[in-house]
Amino acid sequence: MLGAVLAQLIVVVTAMVFVSVGLFVGRDRCRRTRSEWRHRLRAAAPITIFLAVILLLNSVARQVVPDFSWIGEWRLGVAWNATSMIYDLEGEFIVWLQSQATPWLTAYFSFIYIYGYVFMLVFPVVAYFALSDTHPLRELLTAYALNYALGLLLYTVVIAYGPRNMLPDLVDALLYDTYPRYQHLTRQVNRNTNVFPSLHTSLAATVSFLAYRTRDSYPLWTVVAAILGVSVAISTMYLGIHWAIDVVAGIVFAYVCVELAGVLVGRWSVSDWVAGRLRD
């Protein structure tokens, strides 16, 4: 079942990316990319490798972080169970939000949570690779790496259960109740205790923030990225996966990662350093 769901995800997202390349990137940029791809690939290679390492470490760490967090809370005092505090501050907002549910909204937000989210992460890589200036691409990949690296740290020290786990009698798991096959996919990356901040929200917001920064290159994508970013954030709450506080924290977290990425890419470049060493 997992293989079938993954295949469907790849087909749908690939189709969305191809359509978006035609709408947002255009033939001229694609034509220039064919002659400049080697230079762009070399410029982005260091941060691409670093991001790949971070993703690999995340895939391994996801298996042990929940257990380590509980050990940290009980024995070491370095982890904090924030579930009760979040519920005390927020109350039953998610219950109210789900009371507005309709079949159409459930279908839309389920599609956004699975397909729209992955598309948001993939398409900007393609779009920014199509730019002669590699700064936006390197900034995007750096922001992704910071999201995953710092997010893993936060998930280790903050234990928090989502609404559907905290309030199972009041909050419906709309995604899995309506489309149970998606459980085979989401259980590969999600853990019940890893909801603060919402990484779905932070990565979607990261793309939206960077889309605004590159609005001169891709003005229409800026609007689409904003709509998708808001939709992803709402979907995490509507489907009962995250609290509103998780979403707000995810937006703040995204802003911090984007700002840090801007500082790092603006002041230091591995490819420039290597080129300088070769000249010396």
C-alpha cells in the first residue's frame, strides 16, 4: 500500500511541477538553464550535500527522538511536556474549527496537506534553479536545512501531543477517516509527540517568505505560494493534526530560518571559498 501511495504522490506532484514550470518559469529561463546548469549545480552543490546529510540524520533520528525526549523529561530534566499548557492556552479552538467541516473542505485540505505541501517544497527548487543568480536557490536550500536541523532539536526538547491525540473524543482525524490510505505515508515521517512547532507550516511559510523576496522574478508564484502557504497552515489544524499555537510557532520559526539563511548565504559561500583556495 505504501508503494502505491508513494507512486500516486510522485505522479501528481510531478504533473503539478511540469504545469507550474510552464506557467511561472517560461521557455526563456528553461533555455538558459540548458546552457548554464553546470555552473548552477556547482554553486548549489555544497548546501545540497549538507541538506541531504540533514535529511538522512532526520530519517534516523525520528526513530529515537520520542524515546529520548521521554528519558530527557523523566531523568535528565532537559525535555518539557507542553501538551497541557498548549491546551490551557488554546482551549477547544480546533474543535470549533472542525465543526465547520464539509466534505468539500475535507477533500481540499487533505489534498493540500499531502500533495500541495510536497509540491510547495519541490517546485521552488526547480524555479530557483532556473534563475541565473544562484543566491535564491542557495538561500532556499539553506532555509530547508535549518528548518529540519533546528526542528529536530525542538522536537527533542519539547514533547507535545496533537489535538486528535489529546482530545480523541472531540477532535476527528479527518484525513485518516476519509482517506485511510494516507496513514501508510504520514506514519513514515510523523510522530504523535512531534507537533510543536508545525514543520508543515514552517516549511510552507519558508517557501512563502522566499517567494515574496523573489517576487520580481516570479510575481505570480508569489501569490500562489501565499495561498498555498495559508492553506497548508489551515489544513494542519482543520485535520486535527496541529494546534493553532503550533502553527503560529511554525510561522515564527520559518521567519527565523529564512533570516538566518539570508545571513549565512549572504556572508559565506563554500563554493566561493573553494574557488579562492584553488586560485591560491
